[in-house]
Amino acid sequence: MKALTSERPDFQDWIQAARLKFLPQGVMPVVIAGALAFSEDTFDVVNFVVAFSAAAAVQIGLTMFNDTLDYVYGTDCKHADAKNPFSGGSGVFTCGVIKPRQSLLVIFSLYFFALLCAIYMALDMGWGVMWIAVIGAAISILYSAKPMRLAYHGLGELMMLIGYGPVLTAWGYFVHTGMVNRDVLLIGVIPGLCMWAMILINEIPDYQEDRAAGKRNLTYRLGPKNAKNLFSISLAGLYTYILALVFTGVMPPLSAISLGGIPLAVMAVRIAHRYYNDPIKVAMANKLMVIIYSVTTATVAIGMLT
């Protein structure tokens, strides 16, 4: 990455800012919902592509928005070469390759594109699509933005569980069926729990910076030691919840293949417990959680197809 330069940002700089390794968190709930609709013979391929595109745009926009505001608020100020690559922002602002004003213009464009997609689907499937989208957009924006700044008051983790769990999954299902039912909301908790666990483990290496900036998230309130314990409990709860949905018939038996991520979860927990006070060495737990998210949600979606 170019360091402290006045040159215009190039394509690689914007890829760095987008942090595409976190893109699955924005689109996999839509994939799960699409798989459920497919199993019910209500799948609409055009609406799926539009919904997937909108969700991807919002995810990239939200990632950049949080990164921008954290830099402006003084939360993420480490140089990219001296930080955990899975936490603390992209580093494009601290390196000077992208200005916050440039970032906000791209963010606005991404959200505007998502709005056009939502309007298209609302005209096709009803304005319920728009209402669910408004709820999701509000959660994503208020996560870091004033006046709520949910992430700064210990509410961000819960709101991301809800927004990137039941809300986004329900939205992805509504675009096919024009309705939402109990099962899709229950299934939507799975990506939400994955998101919750990912945020927790990503907050641990940022503890000192967040504390200095007054970002009173859950890890700030609990402390890294208790946060890594909650991370462990959250992963155990995730797989217990999946089993419960399979045993109660909410999900088909094949969905139990998502339990194949348990060995990865065990590895992540061990690393978190050993290195929770080392922002660099704990990075492997952060990386494993990204993989766990993708493996778990993808296998849940595959299980829905039976």
C-alpha cells in the first residue's frame, strides 16, 4: 500500500478499504434465505441476484463507513503494518491513501445502489421489502454514527446479531415469497450468532485502542479475559442452537453438516484463550472465525436444499 501520499487512490486501495474478507457476512443470510425459498419452490432468480447485489453493496458500504468513523473518532489509528489484519480498520486512512471525504462519497454511492435495488424489489414483491430494508439500514448506519453510536455503548454486538441475522435473512426470504414466517426468523439467528462471535473476537485485539477512545463496546465493558470466555460460550451456543433446530424439524437433517465447523471453533477458542492479550498472535483466531462463518452458513444453506 502507498504510504502517506497525495496521489489519488487506485483500485487496489479501494479493495483494501472494502475488506472483502468480510463480504460473506453481508450476503450469506441472503443465500440461506434463497436456499430455503428454493426448497419451497418459491425461488426467484432475478430477485435473488438483485438482493444479493444490494446486500453486498451494503456490506462493503458499512465496512467502509465504520472504518471511516472509527478513524474520525480516533478509535482506529494504528498503521496497517503494525496491527492485526482482522481488526482495527483497513489502514487506508492511517496510511493516507484515502481521505474520509473520498470514502464517504463511495459509501453514499453503495447505499444509493442498494436503495435502487430495494425499490425495484418493493415494486415487484410489495413494500414490506422496503420496511425490512429500512430496519436493516438503520441498524447498519447507527452502529457507528451519531446520535446512537450503538457500538460505543455496548449495544453494537446485539444489533449486529439482529440485523445480520433474522432481519437480513427475513429480507432475503421476503423477496421470493412476499412474506416472512417463524422458521426463517429462527434460521436467521444462525448467521446472527456467527456475526456476534466474530465481532467479539475482533474486538479483543482492539481493546486498548477502544478503551483510549472511549468506545464502550462489550469487550471494553467485560475486559479481554471475560470477552474471550463469552466468545467460547457463543460458539458453543451456536452449534447447540443448530442441533436444536435440526431436532425440532425447523431445519432438515442434512443441515447438521454445519457441525463440521466445530473443530475450527475449538482451534479458535484455544488460540483466543492463549493469546487474548496479544493483538498480533490472536489474529489466527480472528482468521478462523471468518472461516467458521463461511463454512457454517454455507453448509446451512446446502442443508436447506434437501
